[in-house]
Amino acid sequence: MNNNEFNPEEGFEHFKFTASIGQEPLRVDKFLMNFIENATRNKIQQAAKAGYILVNDTVVKSSYKVKANDKVRVVFAHPPHESPLVAEDIPLDIIYEDNDVILINKPAGLVVHPGHGNYTGTLVNGLLHHIKNLPTNSNERPGLVHRIDKDTSGLLVIAKTESAMASLSKQFFDRKTERIYYALVWGNLDEDQGTIEGHIGRSLKNRLQMDVFPEGDFGKHAVTHYKVIERFLYVTLVQCKLETGRTHQIRAHFRHIGHPLFNDERYGGNQILKGTTFTKYKQFVQNCFKVIPRQALHAKTLGFTHPSTEKMIRFNSELPDDFKEVIKKWRAYTENQKL
């Protein structure tokens, strides 16, 4: 294949990765699926057939086994999505709104902002329909001063003016906001309350995950305070108060201490991790997974200083129906076990 056939400068999506020192041999198509969000195996295999996967500057087949320190490049043969943000009539659950801010109760499954694989149908697209001339942050994302994951539900504050954007952004940076989440985690925590600390950074083995680095030589400082709300034998409902706000902070921190969030596929919480192996128990947990087909995490409370009045305001949101239903099922299961 000549150089003209492999030209990532012509507007194609181009990704480059270096396998970590601890990388065990793994097919390059599976390796790339771990690193590129929303990339299907078929899409990766098509790139391989077209000669668009290179390892150490040599074209390889999809069956090539990636090893430690391999330099992997892939080009997807379609132009990048460069259309401007489009306003869309997407229903928004508005908790509060004034001239400066708008509070949204985001449902699970709604992506916050457009990105690779999600160019429309996001919260930002809905906000642009609802509000004209939203200010943009440093990443050119209208109105956003913080975000929550696609499959996490709960409260988000949106800035409607440049001054509100500046005020709220500084509050989040200075850790002056109040953020409380509810999470259902695997296992029975030893203590009724505690603090999880450890630097959080991108995983060296799976770029779609965040890892905790206790020694602090990699990643960013992260602190999560938790308090047990209710125990259900094999899972625990906890309240989490964020001192910092890192990507996937609660999900990574609880996985790190051996208590991943219930049904959190990315961090191993979709496995039946505790309890017996009896068929009835296994069926019960699988039914719970169907009730809440996502990580059991909800941004319940959000407090901040209002950009104009300079008074502290605080908002609460109810747990969504799927979260309430799975708690109800675990509570009933626990009571039955005590009989």
C-alpha cells in the first residue's frame, strides 16, 4: 500500500494509541474497542480490510495481537462530522429557571453534549431550542459548567449568560458547590461512613475507564465522602458528597475499594459480585438489572451561590422511577431473608 492510500490528513477520523507496558497480547480489533467509544467491531474490521490499521507503522489484519509498547494507528474512512450544533425540540425536565441559570433534572440515557458518535439528540441540542444565545465554555460547549455521565440521572445547572458562566465555572473550580449523589453499590460496606481518596486518571489499559492511583504519581487529586443510607445484605445504598469533581469519580472510587456501582457495566458492576450462587438469587439480581439497565447513580442535590443575588441556593431531585423500583425490590428481598 502506498502512502497516498493512507492519508489521515484528508479529514478522516484518526486515532493513535501506545499499548501500556503491562499490555497482554490482545487482538487489535478488541484492543481498539477498549479505546474508542462507540466504535463497533464491524467498523474496526472494515478499517482493517481497507488497510487502515497500522501497528508500528506496518499495516496489520484485525487478528494481529497487540503487545506492550506497540504503537497503534487507525483511520476510519468517512469524513468527520462537522455540522454546526442544531437546536432540537427535546423535552427538558426544568427544575428552576431565571435570567441567569437553568436547572435541569437529566434522565438516564440522555447524552449531555455532542461528541464522537452522538452528534444530535443531546441535552445541549435541547437547550439551544429552549434558550437563544447561550454562552459557550472554553470547550465551545453552550451553557455547560459541569456534566454528568450519559447513564447517570440527576441535576445539572446551566449558565444562561457570560457572567453566570464565569461565576459558576469559578465555583466549580474552587470547589465551592455542593454536590450530593445517591448510589447503590455492591457489597456490605464495613463502615457507616468514610472517605475515599486517590488520584484519578485515564486507565493505562482501557481508555474508556478511569483508574485510581493511590500514590498520586498520576491523575488528579480526588476525594469522595460517603455515608450509608440503607443496607440490603448484598448491596448498599450510599450518599456520596463530592469534594472534587473528576470524570467517573464515584464509579472509579467505589470500584477501587471493591464495591462497584450496581449494574455499572464499564466498571464491573454488571456482574453478580456478592451473595450466593443459588439460582433464585441469580434470577433476582438479573431481574434487578432489567429494572435499572444502567449504573445506579443519581445526582440528587446541587447547591451553589447564585451569580446575581450572591445567595446560596440548593436544589433536590427525587430518585427516578428505575432507581426507586430497584431499591424497593432489594428491600423486599432483604425482609424475606430475615423471615
